[in-house]
Amino acid sequence: MKKYMGEIGLLLTAIIWGSGFVGSAVALETYTPYQILAGRFLIGAVLLCAVFYKKLKLISKSALIKGAIIGVFLYIAFVLQTVGLQYTTPSKNAFLTAVNVVIVPFIGLLIYRRKLDLFEVVGAFLAMFGVAVLSLQWSAGINLGDFLSFCCAIGFAFHIFYTAQFVKTEDPIVLTIVQMVTATVIGFVVVLLKGETAFSMQPEGLTSLLYLGVFSTTIAFLLQTVSQKFITETKAAIILSTESLWGMVFSVILLSEILTLKMGIGAVLILAAIILSETKLGFLTKGKQVQL
């Protein structure tokens, strides 16, 4: 049951992040990318501390260090994604960010000599291919934005991987609080260094920022951290890769984007990746787990 709770939690996270594409687009009309990052993490930190204030007494030195580590990875990944988007196309940025789904299992192999689960690895590549079909519009050449977007994928891969490692021994809520506070501090340091201290109070911009802070940050990352306690990091990355699928769904519903055959094929490939990693084709292999 806990396993399915983890999967449902991560699926909800991906759905929320998918809806966040619309919120980010609206917020960017009012704020700079760095202001949005600082703002959304601040909202997340304040809400988490307010709701789970009793947990603050449980923050040990170990939880502080581990939460800070994933908080740093989180902010770095977001910044690289944001800056990369300024130099490349949104479709390439989305695809290269999704490459994290393939990187995650190899982090375990290279750092911890962990065996690869064949079905999960194949599922990871299938999910990445699905995101490519869903969102990628090829353009000639590789530029700085493509490189930064790929580095962003590495950042998110390490964030997913170490979240899975740390929740085994630490309270996931405590970890979420610490990582959010860490990202907030870094975010405001960056805003100050860039001199972007003028903050607009326009209702439309504030509403979008509030949505990103409450749903795409507070609720989504809390769900992710708690859910990863019950699921492998590779399967978590595959499920989270459906963010692109949900982004497409919300774009079609809210922004009247036209649904194409290409989008449909990409969606099918992503769903097939989840089914493959989840069932491991048990009806053919009689439940045997294949490892590399």
C-alpha cells in the first residue's frame, strides 16, 4: 500500500508541476526569473514552518546537512534551467531537463556500485524518448543554453537521487523544510547580488507567484520528498517525467493549444515507460527481476 501511496504522490507532484508551466508564463510577465525563484521558495519555507512548526525542534545536525545538500541541488537546477531557457528554445530546454530520468540510475551505479534494474533503465530511456517526441522541435546546433539545460538535468538527477537516499534515515517533512529554507537563502542572495530588489505588487503577478509558491513548491516538493520514501529513485524519476505530459494537457485546456498526433505519440511512450517500470512485464517474466 505504501508503495502505491508513493507512486500516487509523485504522480500528483508531476500534475502540479505540469500546471506550473502556465503559472510561470504569467509570473514572468511581472517578475524576473530570479525574483520568482526567491519568492516561490520563500512562500514554501514560510508555509512549511508555519504548518509543521513542531517539527522544527526535531531538526538534527544530520537533517540540517542533508536538507541543505538537496536544497543546494534544487536551487542550482532551477537556476540552470532558467538561465538556459534564455539561450535555447523552450522545447529543447524541456527535453534536456527531462534527461535527468536517464541520469538517475547511473548515479547509483557510479557512486554506490548499485546494480541497474533493466526494466527501470529501459523505462527511463523510453520516458526520455517520449518527452522528446512530445516537446522537442529540432533546431540546428548546440549552444550555451543547451549545455546549461543539460547541467540542469544533472542537478535535478542528483536532487532526486539524494532525496531518495536521505529520506531513508531522516524525517521527510524536516528535510523538505531545510531544503526550502536553504533554497530561499540562496535565492535572496542572488537577487541582492543582481540588484533586482524592486518588487512589483501587481495582483496578476502576485497571484501567479502565490500559486507557484503554494502548489508548485510547498505542496509539490513535500509530496515528492514524502513519496520518495516508498519508491526507488529511478521509478520516481520516470513518474516525475510525466510533468511534460501534464504540461501539455494544461496548455491544451487553459491556453487552447492544439493537440497534435506528435503530442499523442509522446504521451503514449511516457505512459508505456511507467507501465514497463511498474510491472516489469511480470505477465511475461513471471515476476522475475532482471538486473544488469
